Amino acid sequence: MKLGRWLTVVALIITVFMVYSAYAGTLDAVKKKGYVNAGVSGKVVGFSAPNAKGVWAGLDVDFDRAVAAAIFNDPNKVRFTPLAFKEAFTALQSGEVDILSRNVTWTYQRDTKLGLDFIGVIFYDGQGFMVPKKLGVKSALELNGASVCTQSGTTTELNLSDYFAAHNMTYKPVVYESADEATVIFESGRCDVYTTDSSGLAARRTTLKNPQDYIILPEIISKEPLSPAVRQGDQQWSDIVRWTLFALINAEEMGITSKNVDEMLKSKNPAVKRLLGVGSNLGQYIGLTADWAYRIIKHVGNYGEIFERNVGPKTALGLQRGPNALWKDGGLMYAPPIR
């Protein structure tokens, strides 16, 4: 091989190694700094937002705390970085955050072109429409000619265009950069309709001055599987985050909660024992302790507990489980077995 070609090959190998090294070793880096850095939405009530005391709360926030609990046995060893949509993917790609959990839809291009790994659906959602009651609209099929607030650079724009075209309707797009901006525009009456994921609409309605003056229309026009994401190239870290979600779902299916988990350590059920690390150490395969799942459940609870306290019927959002119920209850939540 000629020297020039050899040097080119060596340079390529070094480049690949450097890229891989930059992406690998996330667990070691997280342990070294002493916390997980999670990228979240800024003000989506029920998913990720500071509460009245300034403490971060929400379904996505609790998931990030579950990851921290699995690693450190401390759900508070996580820092939250609020990210606008336009900066979210770059923040993850660059290593600014370790996990991206901010109501992001799992799509083909984001999973492949952007170099992200979506670890599993944490919330099944779909795009909907919110309108003022005074508009007198009961269905999205009555929105012909309406002005619609839509966020730029999101799947929302394409879904909106497709829906109106499919039903031979026209609309006037009012494009905004952030959900905060959209809320102001919508509440001021500068657009007739606000469209985003239905969970986001429910969250935003709670922030309006008179929430009772607005309704969410019944139509769901898209599939929006929301999933936390990590960088590609670090299989161990991807496994840790993915199996944290699966542990939460499996725990609910087995009836293991934050309140009874200590008692469940005495269970004779082999599946329960494996999940809680009794008599086995499956945690070693992802660089964690035998009781990694016990830590998650003890500190954060199971998936059902997280759902109910953040977005369930007794919260401001008042959401039913619907597709986010366990598979055995008619929903879509299904996790591979831990064995």
C-alpha cells in the first residue's frame, strides 16, 4: 500500500475512534460528575416544569429521576436543562445533556439521520386542536378557513398540512418559535386554533387565565409516540435508559409499587425476584448493581404511579390512561421481560 493511501486509512481509523470515544463511556462520565444531565421542556405542566416551589416536576422529570436512582440510589442526582425545540437535538448530539426527555416524537429521520437512539415510548400521544368555546366549533372538520397556531420545525406543521389537504380544507398558519409564544398568541385571539400534541394542549390549557373557556376537539390526527432519546454509539448507556423504562412498566404489571416494594422482596415469584435483584445480579450486564430496579421503584414508583401523580385524572391535566394503559388493560404499554 502506498504511503499516501496508508496515511489516509490511519487518519480515518483515528477519526472513527475519536467519534466513538466521544459517544461511548457515558455511564463513567455521569458517575464522575455525580449526576445525570437531562434535557427537558421548559414549561409543560405534567411533563417537565418547575412547580410552585421551584422544584422540577412531571412525567419526564420522574423518568430522569428513575435513571438517577438506578445509578446512584438517589433520584435527586439529576440536573434539568430546559431546551427550546430548535436546540434540543444539538444539545444531545454535542454531549451537553445525557438524556433528552422533552416530549419528543420518535420518527424515522430523527432516529437515523440525526444519530439519536429512541429508547422506548414513554407516552403515546397524538396531535389535536384547542379552540375557544365562543368559536362554536365541535369538530376539527369545522375549521375550514381558520387561522391555526403551529410551531415551526416540528412534526406538527406537516401533520396540520396533511390533515387539511386530506379533508379539502384551507387554513391560515400562524407560525411561532416556542410554546410560550403560542400561548400568548392564542390567548390574545390572534389565531383561532392552537394545535400540538393533545397532552401539550391539556398542559397549556392549565396556564390560560380562564381554562374553562377553551375546549380540546375530539379528533386526533397523528401518531406521536413520545420517547426519551440518547446519542447513538454508546450501547451501555442506551441499555440503562431503555431498561429503566421497561423496569417501570414491568413493575406496574407485577403490582410492585413504591409502597410495597420492600415487602415484595420476600416474594416467591421468580420474575419479581429477578426484577428486584433477589438471588441474581442482572444489573451487571449494564454496569449497575443487582438492586438497580429496586432503587427505581423505591424512589420513584412504577409507571402507573408516575402517570397518576403527574398527568392522571386527579391532576390539573386530568388525562385518562387510554393507550398508555398496560397491554393487559387494553392499552399499548408493554415491556420485554427482565430475565
